[in-house]
Amino acid sequence: MAEPSVLKHPRFRRVLLVIAFVLAGLSGLWWFQYRPFVSTDDARVAAPMAAGGRVERVLVREGQAKTTG
């Protein structure tokens, strides 16, 4: 007599279902925690222009250290 397939065993299916839900939950948690943040290693972020116009002067020097305040 042939034994039933392991894949058809109810306990095996329940374990696979629990693993799938846990992985889906962890993926969702990662997505909502870390996905919305933009990396700004080079301080450039793709964003629409808020206002058009010409820059007359910039009040900082390149490489200037930021002070608190």
C-alpha cells in the first residue's frame, strides 16, 4: 500500500501556511519601516520643484560645517 504524500498531510500544510504568513508579515513590516525613507548619501533627492525662479545668492559655503541652532 502506497503511503500518502507528505505534501497532502494537513499538519504539513498548516506549517507551510504559518511560515507563509510570518514571511508576509515580516516583509510588510520591513516595507512600512524602511521603504519610505530616501537615502541621501550625496544629498540629492528626486523631488518636484516647489517654486521656479533664479537663485540670487546662497548663504553657505561649500563644505561649511553646520552649527547647532
